[in-house]
Amino acid sequence: MSNATAAVPAYGLWWLVIINSVVFILFALSFFKPQTSQDWRAFSAFSAFLVALFAEMYGFPLTIYLLSGWLQTRFPGIDWLSHDSGHLLEMIFGWSGDPHFGPFHLLSSVFIFGGFWLLSSAWYRLYAAQRTGNVANEGPYAYVRHPQYVGFILIMFGFLLQWPTLLTLIMFPVLTYMYVRLARSEERDAIAEFGDAYRDYMREVPAFFPRLSQLFGGKSSVGVGK
């Protein structure tokens, strides 16, 4: 690490925590556009994940602090107080270049941007269907029944690849389970509203993981989801 880089404080930059949290939360809000109480629950949980992430990224490196003994023993040549070392996967697997161009960071960008694209595309299709009172069955809804929740999960997973922390690693499965519960609740509401049309959709389109036959072949044209 150069002297110029070392002179810059790696952490304690709480203003960056605030700025990044606000920017990403507002960015996600512009894509997701929550309307119901369940929407706001899903979005609030996602927002909490982002705040926890940026608090360790720029505020206090709790994960590195708690694991410092093990990290120093296993990887003695790494300055774990530097900001770049927060990219734990690049450091642990021996990436010697700029971690922002490391394999895990680049892969994380694919998941993050893909998740935001899915949020935007799914909201547009759902909004169009709601305006006409029809079943949302186009775009991402032709492949999975809950593309917006899948989008949130992809974004969180992408951030975990980029900057894993103990707190976000704990939050990730908890929030994923919460999204599954919310999805099941919304499906009950959809069945009550659309009846057999939604049941047919459930039989044809999986909830969260698209079928390979759908991705590379034909696609469903029946149903509603979120």
C-alpha cells in the first residue's frame, strides 16, 4: 500500500455510510415503488441490510475486528486495517491486484445490476397488469412468480460477494425466509382475487427459480405474481 493510500482513513467515514445508504435505498425505491404494507415490510428489511453493509464498509469493520486473530494467523502478509482488505473473498483467495477488479467483485456487480434490472422490469409489468385488472404474466413474470423478491435476493447476494460481513451473512437467510413468507401470503391473496387463473399460473411457472426449459424454450402466458 502506498503512503498516500495509507494516509487516508480506511474507516470512521460515517458520512459515506449515510450517503451510500441514502443513495442505494432511494435508487431501489425508484425501482420497487412499494404500495402495500407487505411491500413496505420487504423494502424496509432490504434497507436495513444496506445500512448494516455500509456501516461496516465505511464506518467500523466489526467483522474484521472479530476475526482479526484468525485472519492474522492465516494471512499474515495482509494489512487487515486497510479498506481494500474488506473485500474478504479477494484477500482470502490471494487476489493480488485491485480488489475492485477481482473476480468476486466483478461477479457481484452482475448480481447487483441484474437484481435492479429485475426490480424495474417486474414493477413495470405488474403495474401495467394492475391498471387493466388483468393477470401479470409477461416479462419476468413469465419465468418466476415473484421476480421482485428474487431481485432483492440477487442484490443482497451480490453485496455479500463484494463485501461479506458477519451481520449481513446472518441477515441474508433471515430476509430470504421473510421474502418467501411474504410471497406465500401474496399468493393466497392472488388466489382469492384471480381464482383458477392464478392456480393455473402456479402450475406452469415456478416461484423463484426459472426452469431451464422456460429460459431456453417456450414461456408461460398465464398468471399473476409479485
